[in-house]
Amino acid sequence: MLQLPHQPLQVAAVPPQRTPAREDQAGPWHSEAVCRRDEAGLFFAPSKEPTAARLAREDSAKRVCARCPVMIECQEHALIQPEPYGVWGGLTAAERRVVLARRRRREMELKAASASSGATERVAAAG
Ligand code: SF4
């Protein structure tokens, strides 16, 4: 079975409803993850973590991500899955929600623009 990045922490710190990526969705990037042995516990919040401690821990996790050779793949995995908890690909869960909301809005704008341009072409073709 393919092991996910920073998997050892999931046992202790990740809420039980978090489900790991299915093996067929996991990519070869997992084997290159810098956080495979997250012994410092940087990537997932322990329960009842104070805000200042969370922010400091997330900053430390992001610094690890910044030197990770598979940051882009990891980030995209966490966005597509989507992973609801933890730092993945240099983004916190809240930051991923913002990225996803922007993507959805951009897709809607593109669809609206495409529909609008199609209607204009139909009107022009009809004379
Ligand atoms: S980008 Fe960060 S969370 Fe993702 S595999 Fe690398 S170190 Fe782990």
C-alpha cells in the first residue's frame, strides 16, 4: 500500500473522519515527499491548539513544503481530493478553500463568457 506524505501524524492528530487518498488516486510524488516522517508534528493540528501555536506550526510546515520537490503535485492533490485538514503543498485548509472558491468563480465566469459569445454568434449568423 502506498503511504501518503506525513501519514504517521494522521493516527495521532487528524480527526477520524479524514480519509486518506485512495491508492489509485495517489501518485508517485508521495515517495518524494519531504514530510514522510513528520516527527515534529507540523502538518496537522493537535486538538485544542491555541491560535498562536497553530500559526507558528503552519508557518514551519510551509517552510518544509517550500523545499519539497513535489509541492505542486501535493498541492493539486489536496485541492482535487479535497483534503479537509492539515497543511498540504504549502497551503492550509483555509487557504485551499480560498483557492477552490476562486477556481469555481473563474470557471463560472468562463462558462458565462462562452455562453454569451455563443449567443452573439447565433444572433450574427441569423442576420
Ligand atoms: S509539499 Fe509539504 S505537505 Fe506536500 S509532500 Fe511536500 S512537505 Fe509534504
